[in-house]
Amino acid sequence: MHYGNHKMLSIDDKFLSHVDTKRMNWYLDRDLAVMINDKDFKLTFKSKGDAERGKYYKLELESRCVVCGSDENLTKHHVVPLQYRKYFPIEYKSKSSFDVLCLCANCHNEYELYADKLKSELLAKYNLTNHNKKLIKAKTFHHTLNHHSEHISDDRRGKMVEFLEDYFDTPIEEILLNDDFELEPTTSLFMKNITDYKSFIIMWRKHFIENTAPEFLPQEWEDEINLIFKG
Ligand SMILES: [Zn+2]
């Protein structure tokens, strides 16, 4: 057994063990610990017997990049981006631990370029590209037509009416009567198109594997890969 020269204390200040600097930094880098003096540290999570211990051993096993195996500059990667997961029904949210992988900063940045591309493609698929820009434009035109109509030319007015009728697919008289726009986030609108959450999750897992060719995936992903590529 290897002993280091840093004391590791539990969240309630009980001595747990001596650990080396590398191990200490592993906890500190993940916000799982804080320094209590210039040498010793305490954990910031509660250890609740075996279940919790299992969880932290699991984390430790995954303390290398799943793509290249590096143990430097490690970050957490959510395979299904959090922006979508936020709108998942609770039974899918609870499985999120499976979708958190350890990636080094380099591999993470590289993959995010591919992820951004897929996000754009998904928005385009449901006609939501530039949704925010269009919504802001609609709000501005609505306000102008309702309150400052006399200051604009007929030509300009015509263009605004055309844009609004097209945007809301409603006659302008009705649009102008409605004074209450809901500013719905693009992702929220997008998620209304997603009903098969399982396929959506599998699509992201597959996308991750195809674009990173990971060599160090956790064991539980083995079954997942079979499911994705054979099933
Ligand atoms: Zn890496």
C-alpha cells in the first residue's frame, strides 16, 4: 500500500487516509474536496457506506480520457447535451450518470465542434435556425405597428405585415390584437419535436463514438455499443 503525505478527511472532519499529491489533485480538480491547510484536504461529498464508495471508485476508474487515455486536464462530458436533457421526462433524466464521460480538454474541444454541427443540423431539420433572431424581429415589428405605425412608410409597413403574417401564419389584425408574446427558448421548441427519447439518446451516443473513436470507454458501454451498432 502506498502512503502519501496529504491527510484526507471526510466531510465531517474524520481522518480517512494518507494520500499522495496526484490522488489529492484528482479530488480537487473535480470539486470533490477542499484544502484545509497547505497540505491536507477534506472531501466535500458525504460517504454513505458501500453505495457511495462504489460511486467514487467508479469515478476514479474513469479518471482518464475515454478517447485518448490521457489523465491531464480532464473534464466531464455529457453525451446528450444538457441543453436537451433539461427537457427530458424524469425517467430519462435519472439515467444521466451513464451519459457522463471523462474527456481531456483537447478531445472535448475537438468533439464539441462535431456536436455543434449536429445541433445546427437538428435545428435546420425542424426549421428553427435563427429562431431567436426571427422572434426578436417579430416582437419589434409588432411593437412598431401597434405603437408607432404613423412614423413609418407604407412600404416599410407592408414589409412588416408580410413578415408577421408569415411568421405567425395568422392575419395581421389578429396578430396586432394579441399583446402577449411568449419568448420560448429555441431548445424548448425543438424538444417538442422529440417524442422518442430513447432514439434521441442513442443518436447522440452513436455520434460520439463515430466522431471520437474512443479507446477507453467504461465497461458498461460495451453492451451499449452492441445495441447501437448491431441492434
Ligand atoms: Zn483525450
